[in-house]
Amino acid sequence: MNFSLENIKITRIHGVYNVNFKDNHFAERKDRKVCALAYKACGKTEYICEQKSYIVDKNNVLLIPPQKPYAYNILELGTCIMVEFECNNDISDFYLYRISDSKQIRSLFTEVSQLWAAKSNGYTLEILSVVYRILYSVCIGSNIDYSIQKKETALLPAVKYIQENYWRSDISNDALAHLADMSTVYFRKLFTKRYGVSPMKYISNIKIETAKNMLLSNNLTVSEIAEAVGFSSVYSFSRTFKKQTGLSPTEFLKKNSTFSI
């Protein structure tokens, strides 16, 4: 059954947050206490809940329920504006709304963000007014989509396997396509369309992002980190690391250690 935004009754605005990440990454959240509206004027984030996938970007607004664990995957960097609120409605599922006027929605979310930051007299009432304008605009110009198309949702088992086994040397397009129950050629095409990179590039990105975190948070050698993230040699690791970051592992560590406290 579709959830109608016309019936939503907001009782309190909890906050408006501009969420930025410096790197693409995957994380989980289990402690959301209130509802939220999520929108990205630029960039792209995938939300995953109960094997359903929802893409938030300039063309889609996501209604997130409270008390429901989910994961999010930053596909393309960019600011995500999150409007958190309490309401009298029983919202227990994710709802994705495709919008027809992204320029207007972007303007309204930006206005809400600025009002929250300024916190001038009467700002909560003004924010509430703008949030209802957002809901109205989404309601009259959207087509609800509970999840991404079934064929694209079929990618999730493969993506989950990658995230849990990125370090393995035997991951192949054929094996991942088998998990997604589709041909290898179609799997690569669909994966690249969804995530913006090929499956093997996606795996390489995870390896390098993990290695960057390990360089900054562990006392492991470059050789040990290379092995931990699944590279067959230090040379191969260093070459890939520099290709993606512009710095060798040692240069990256020196540059970032300079600003440590």
C-alpha cells in the first residue's frame, strides 16, 4: 500500500544536516530514532534495507522510517541534506519519490538548511512551513518507487559478497554474475550502469579506501597492508594506490600525518 505524503503530520523538526563524506564508503546505521527526508543536489547515495535498494540523487527524495536498520553506500560524493522530524504517522518502510522538478526541490532543501543554520526568531515554524512545501512538491510531481527495478536489486547479493570478500584473489565477473543470477555480460553492463564503475574497478576502489584507513590507523607496514587488502605484491599495490590517489602509500601517509594531532 502506497504511503501518501498528504496525510503526514509533523510534530517536531529534530534537525537539518548537511552530510558530507570525503571518500566513497559503505556503512550501516541501526540507531535512527526519528523519520528523515534525504536529498542530494549532487552526487549519489544508495540506501539498502531488507534487500531493497534506493538511490538518492537530484531526481529522488527518500523518506526514511525510524527504528529500522539500514546500510548506505556513497556512490558519488556530494552533500546530502537530511531533514529529521517526528510525526504522528506510523511510517515503517522506505519510500522513494522520483521528482519532476529537481531545481525547485533543490531550492527548498537549501532554504531549509539555511534556516536551520541561521536559527533566527521563529525559525522552527518557518522550517516546518518549507518542509510542507517540499512534501507538497514531491507529492504532486512524483512517482513512488518502493525499490529499484527488480533486475537492479538482483545485484545486491553480488555487492554484499564483494564488500565482505573484496580481498580475495578469486573474485571474478563470472562468479559475481552467478550470485546475481544473470549472464556475465549483462551483469557487467547493469553493474556499471548502477555504480558508475565496472565490478573489478569497484573492488579496487574498496581495496584502496580500506588501505588508506589502515595506513592512518594501524602500525602495519605497507607490505602487510598490501597483503591484507588482497594485492599479490607491494609493487602492484603501490602502483594501483598511486594511480587512484596520485600519491604512493608512503607519500599519502606523510601528507596526512602532517596534520595529525
